[in-house]
Amino acid sequence: MPTTVKRANSIKPVSFEDTSIAFSSQSNGKLLKTYWLFALMNRGWVVNLGTFFIKLALKLQLPVKKLIKSTIFEQFCGGETIRDCEKTIQKLHDGNIGTILDYSVEGEDNEKCFDETVQEILRTIDRAGESKDIPFSVFKITGIASTELLEKVQSGETLTEEEQAAYDRVRQRVDALCRHACERNVRIFVDAEESWIQETIDELTYEMMDKYNHHQCIVYNTYQMYRWDSFENLKKATETARKKGYYLGVKLVRGAYIEKERIRAHEGEYQDPIHPTKEETDRDFNQAIDFCLEYRDTISFCLGTHNEYSSQYCIRKMLELKINPGDPHVWFAQLLGMSDNISYNLANAGYNVAKYVPYGPVEAVMPYLFRRAEENKSISGQSSREYRLIKSELKRRKNAGRQ
């Protein structure tokens, strides 16, 4: 059943089945193209075969860039540069949806690449500072730091003089990004990563919050609720923020590294950090929503989710607590090219919504695109759901054209 929200003098339902709103920004031609793309991704063997041949073609330097750019890249990315993303930014703006520019290049693990990535993220912050159309910036710590170094810091091993100097540079890079965001009045997400480096990421992020979140919420940490310790970590972080007098920025996600986490836990013979069942993950995610709404005086949060139930759950709780749909402390976010039925219907009902818009050179963002294809194949019913909704909208348009 659709949730109903009260706004001013009207009552407006939020239904994720309303395809006329979900795909209002897409022409018939674009929607048909999207339909065939999801039809292919709905077949696991096609995704596996396609991924294999694309990787092979890129390795052999075969001319496949144009094909990639006009299909999967066009669906899930805004372009190769910030300038290329302007059309997407405007299109999302027309649907009352914000943009989160996500520089998705996964470069080489060296200081030069780390510094170049920092400069590009600074440019996304500058662009965000120019317009309300871009409510957040985002970065991954591993984009500006060595994973091996972060892991060594977390394990408590003694760093060599050279390693300590490298880690000092990591802290300087993180600080430069968060400071710039604060100066430009731009909120910034620090993405979550693997458990063996997450504690280091948390420490760096909370350090930044204590520097830049005392007057408003600028820096946001990400909590992966498929980890059984995340809900307790969220509670502890809230207690610390209240004691120190800063605002806690929270992005709630379910998690993205489940297979890698479980393999490593098994090989390392330590306790698996992931919940045994999806039901436990869903429970913690929704409990975290309750908690964040309860402590809205301290917490500003964003639901990074494609889960329809959790999105409706948050809407119901906001209604019960008489929280306005446009409350600045509550945001919803989805990835570009996915779950438009959630994004556009929420935005149409007055909720704060943003889309992650990845960008970067085609070859450099392929790891991201491969994960999107795999995600649509592996998430229970995800590509089937997208496919069914698009099919329904095409049928609706066809019938409307006959009338």
C-alpha cells in the first residue's frame, strides 16, 4: 500500500508503482533502450559473458569504447568529465532531484594518482558550491590512500618512517577535502569500505567531524548495516558527537563487499563481520532509521538504498513523528540509472532526493560499471524489478497513445 504524507492543505500518496512519474524524464526512445539493457542484465549468463568479452576487448585495445559509451556507460554514468555531467544535472533538477558527483576512477596505487584524485574531488566540491542542484560531494579514502597502508594502521603495526610520512599525507588530503567542503558550505560523504580498513576510515572521518561539524553537518560517515556491529557503532558515534558538541553526519547503506568479506573471514579464520541473514541486515537498517529520526537534534542522515520497503518505512516514521517531507536532516539517495521509481516518486512527494552520478574516462570507470551489472544480476529481483516497471510504462504509453 502506498504511504500517504500530509503536506500543507493536501494529502499526497507515495507509490513506487507510479511509472508515469518514475520515467517522466525519459523519451520513448530512451526508455526502449533502457528496457533492452535491463532485459539483457536480467540474464545472468549474458552479464557474465558480456563482462568477460568487454574486459578482453579492452585488454586487447579493440575499438569497443563507442559501444560501451552508448550502452552501459550512458545508463549508469553522467559522462567523462564534470562538464559532460551538466545535462544529467539539469535533467535531475527538472525532476526535483539533486546530483552527487561521484568521481569513480579507480586509479593506480601511487602518490601521484592520489594527489590527482584530490584535485578532481576539490573540483566537484567547487561545482557543488555553485548550485543547490548538487547537495553533496563524496569520496573514497582508498582513492587517496594506499589500502595496504590503511590496513597496517588499523592492525596497530608500527609504521616505518616512510609509512608514517605517507599516512600524514593521507590525513592532510582528507583534511583538505573536508576543509574545502566546509568553506564552500557543501556536505561531503566519506564512503564505507572493507572491514579491515574501515576502523581507520572511521577514525579519520570522526576527526574531521570534530573539526568541521560543530556549527552544521558537513562531514558524513557511512554505516554498512550488513555488519552486525554497525548499529552499536552508530550509537557510540552519536554519544561521542553529543559529548563533544558536534553534529553527526550519517549515510546508511546495506553494504557492498559481502562476498569479499566472507571469503577473507573464512581464510583468516576470524568471525565473519557480516550478518548471517538478510533479515538481520534489514532489521538493523530499519532500526537505524528509527534511531536517526529519534536523534535528529544531533544526526543528519541519508538513506542510500534501493530497498523499497525501507524507503516506505522511513516515510511512515516521518509521518508518525510529524516530520516534514522536506526536513533538511533527512535525505534519500539512489544510483543513476537505477530505481527511478523510488527517486522520482519520492521527489514528486516533496522528499529530499539525490542521485549518485558517477563520471570519469570510460576505461577508468569500467570496474564501477562491472559492479553495477553484477549488482543488478545478484540483488534479488533488482534487474527483474527494473525490467517489469519499464515494460509497464511502455505499455501505459502505448495505450495512452491509442486514446
